[in-house]
Amino acid sequence: MKLLIVDDQSTVVQGLLHCTNWAAMGFTVVDTALNAVDAKASLLRQEAEVMLCDIEMPMESGLDLLDWLRQRGMTTRCIFLTAHAEFKYAQEALRLGGFDYIMQPAPYEQVTDAVSRALDNVKEEWAALELQSRGAVFDDQKKEIVETMLRGFLLGNAPGSSLTAFEELSLVPRRERECWVALMQPLRWKQGEEPWELSLLSTAVGNMSSEVFTPLQVLSVTVAIPAEQCLVLVLQSRVGEPLEADYITRQLNYLQSACAQYIHCEAAFYPEGPQPFEQASEIYQKLLQQRSENVALKGGVLLGRPAEKVPEVFRIPQIGAWQKLLQAGCAQAMEQEACQLLDKLTANNQLNSQTLRYFYQDFMQMLFSLPEKKRQDDMFREPEALELYRNGMKTVPDMKALVHYVASVWDSETEENSQSTVEIIMAYIAEHLENELRREELAEAVHLNPDYMARLFKKETGMNLKDYIIQQKMQEAQSLLCTTNLPISLIAAKVGYTNFGHFSTSYKKFYHKTPQEERSAAL
């Protein structure tokens, strides 16, 4: 911006030039002139936003200079400085559009204050011109502008006063009047179709909402909240009558059906009202909480209702059985039972954010209390798996996804580890032939369910576990009978038989000869 100082006295010009830091006020150019001719030359080079000008000067007065620049369409704010208190000067200055009139001598503070006010006036004019130039653009972008302002108000980032101009244009609800606020949560899209971007969904829902409500003298405004991936509809009667709950429910049900039919989106609507629109930010926060309670992701119009009483401690009685199923290698059965329980709790309206959190906590505690510590540690290392772990308590589908992931990982790792598990079992049997070697003992050694361990052994070796144990005991007994002079009763004890008769019967059944006959043949 440019400041021009015009006076026929050089001392006055220098005094004004150095009386303050003009650059700090925003002037990038400060020029001076000792007469009107030089001033005109300066103005022709670059128009000045503000001019400090003496009135009485040789040849041409400051008033003549102002008349000249006005004829050329210049909008310079002219502040006259004069030592002559003549009314005709003030009258002419006013007629020509002078900005201020200061009697000299005057303190420099008075001069700088006048210049500051002139600058403010310039900026106000610029802002008005900018707004005017954007008038056509506003019509094209009206929805986006209104939505941005309303979003700031709903989120508590903008004061209600920011909506005043839009209220006068009937573009937003009036703050002092009652309205309904409805949060729309997109739930599911038609199979095979990609979810719409929230901005596109906002436009489509906004258009449908206008078709539903506008003919009924209801102002409908739709706002997208990207951070929450939801839409907010604000509804207010244009005729001043409060909107009844039955009416709102009926119209939103129609809108919900239209969303499903035309844009293939199943949604949940959470309406609240009627309350003054000035409370919309508080209502919005309440609706977010209500949405968080819909962990089953039910669709439709869900009017606010008192929170159901939840037991102080909610526990899953089946959790112990699920743990045994995992240990037995029956992860798919565990998944089926867990999902069936979630469906049952949902059908009985027993699930909300708190009970689902209890379910999640019990499930994860069950998982991490299993002996296979390394398996659990590795299970959630990948980012996608970690996301499932973090989101499991948010909704029923999230919890089911977590259960499915655990089951699939458990099954795959069980299959990979089955061969090494059988090798461990065989090694344990070889090192503990003097024991009776019950299934429970072997299962404990490999941290598996006894039944599952037996099935796994049969699957990998093709041999029944009990038969394998007897085979190993009999082979060891035969080796000792043929290569040592140990008493047969001691050999029986070394292969886990405390009853000699039982040992003898088993040996004969396996080799078709008694231990004594085996020893005699070896001599």
C-alpha cells in the first residue's frame, strides 16, 4: 500500500515522514510532494491508498488536487491538514469525499490515528469488493459454504454468531427455535458395490432429504462429518410449529428406505429433539454416544431411549469351553460358538458398548492365558491384525472379525506345528517308558487337549497312540530280554508295568511268546 504526503513546506513533510513507522502500519511505499503537480505525477505512477495533504498551496490547492483524482476514479482516502479554520474548506472537502479534516498544529498521534482509520476503511472496501466478486460463486458453492459453517458450529469450533448472516438468508435453522438433529450412520452397502465417498453420500442424502421435507415447509440441511464418517441432518419447521416425534420418525423411515433402494446403503438414523438449535453441538455429542451403543449395527430409525441396566460384572460362562476347544485344535468350533452367542445377545437386546467390552476382555483373557505364549505374541504383530485387536470392542461385526482371525491363525499354526508335536510325543515316550504313559501325561507335555492330541497322533502316524506306546514298550522289553541278564520282573518295571502278570500277557499278545520263552531263545 502507498501513502502520499503533500505540503508546500518541506519541514512539515519531513516531520510527517518521520513521525511514525509507516511500514509497520502496512505501507510499502511512502512518497512525498511539495506541490500539486508533483503529487499528480506520483499518483499517476501509482495510486495511493491514503494521502496526507495541505489545503493551501501555491498554484493549486489540496482541494483542487482531490477533485482531480476523483475525476480520474481514484479512491484515495484524503486527510486534509490545514491551519485555517474556514468552513468553506471543510464543506468542499466533505463534498469531494475527503476522509478527515485536521486542524494544525495537531499532535502526530492524531494524524497517525486518522491514517489508521483510513486504512481500516480501505480494507473494509476491499473485503466488500471481494465478497461482491464472489457473489456468483456463492450461489454455486452455497451448499459447501453452509455445510462448512454448520460443521464448525456442531463441532463446537465456531460460535453461533457465525451463522447470523445465513439465518437471515434462511439457509440454516434459527438458533432460538426448536429443531430436530438426526445423525445418519452408513452401515452396509449392497454386496459387490464400493462404499460411496462421504461427500458424495452427503449430496445424495441431502437431495433426497430436501425432496422429503421441503414440500412440508421443513428446512432440511445435511452436514458431513468426515472425522466420524457420519452425516448430520438438521430439521426445522419454516412455519414455527414444532415437529412431532411421530412425524420425524415416519419421514426418516421413508428416507432410510430411499437410501436402501436408490443408493443401496443400509443406514441407521439417530434423531433427537425438539430442542433449540443453539444446543445442536450438545445434541450432536449425545447422538455420537447413542451411536456407540449400537454395537450390533442395527439399521432403521433409533429414537433415543434410556440406557438398559447392565450388570456390574458381565462374564461369559462358555469361555472355559472355548479355551478347551482351542487347545483341542477345534478353533472353528470355538468361532461358531462365539458368533452364535453374539447373535443371541444381540437378538435379546443384551449388547451395548459396555457388555461388548466385557465380552472382548473375557475373550482376550482366555486367549492370552493359553500355554502357547509365543503363538499369542506373534498373532498381532502385523498392522492389519493389530487393527482387529484394537477395534474388537467397537461393534459386533468387529468382534466377529477378531474371533474369525484368531480361529484361522490358530488352525493354520496348529497344522504347521502338528508334525513337530508328534515328534515331541514320540521323544517323550522313548524317554519315559518306565512310566505308565497315560494320554493326560502326554497331552500335558505338549500343552494339548488329550483327545485332540490322540487324533493328531493318529492322523500324522496312521497308528493309534495306545498301540504305539505298547509297541515301544514291547520293543524295549525285547531288547533288554535278549541283551541283558536283568530279571524279567525288573525289565517289566523298566517299561512301566508294575503287575508282572499284566506284562507277561501283553508281551505274549504282541510277540506270540512269553518273556521267559524270549529269554530262553536268546540264550
